[in-house]
Amino acid sequence: MNSELQNILGDFLLIDSNSVPVSQTKYTGNENTYVVWSIINETPALNANDEDLASIVSVDIDICSITNYLKIKKEIKKIMQANEWVWTGDSAEMFDENTGLYYQTCTFEKERMI
């Protein structure tokens, strides 16, 4: 799933001719707007003859920005749904006093055959 997500999200999202960096698990760059994704869970989804045949993978996509991030969120949802990931919800909108960044997490799930 890591390689699939890397292919889907890439290293940058283009939003209004601005490149927004995308990284897995941790962002180490210097931009004040970025996206970080992490696989958070994988659970059995289909079992037959005492064997797991499919699982559901959950991914969190964190959007961090010094300004309005709604266009980024809309683009992420469009990209993920076009690649058969199901949007399962968003976290509350938050503000980190230490960094001065607004952030929100979007969660998606996808079934995969084992």
C-alpha cells in the first residue's frame, strides 16, 4: 500500500500553481504548507477456510497550513476517490500554537486482497 499511496499522492500536489510538498509519516522541509500521510491501520475484512483473504487499510492524510487549506483538502479527496479510496471522515479543525499552523486530518480506507 505504501507504493500505491506514493504513486497516487507523489511528492507534491499542485494547488493553484503552487506546489505543496507531500511526505510519508514526517515532513522535514521548510515550507509552511505541507501534507503528510500515514497508514494507520489494517484489519481483516474477508476470511474463508481459516485464511484471511482481504483486509481494509486505513490512511490518515494530515494537511498543515499557515493559511486556508480547503482547496488542498478538496484536491486530496478528489485524488483519493479517483483511486478507489473511500473517504471515512475528517478530524476537527485544529490550530497548533507552537507552529502557528492550522491542520486537519482526512481519513480514507481501501480493501485489498491478501
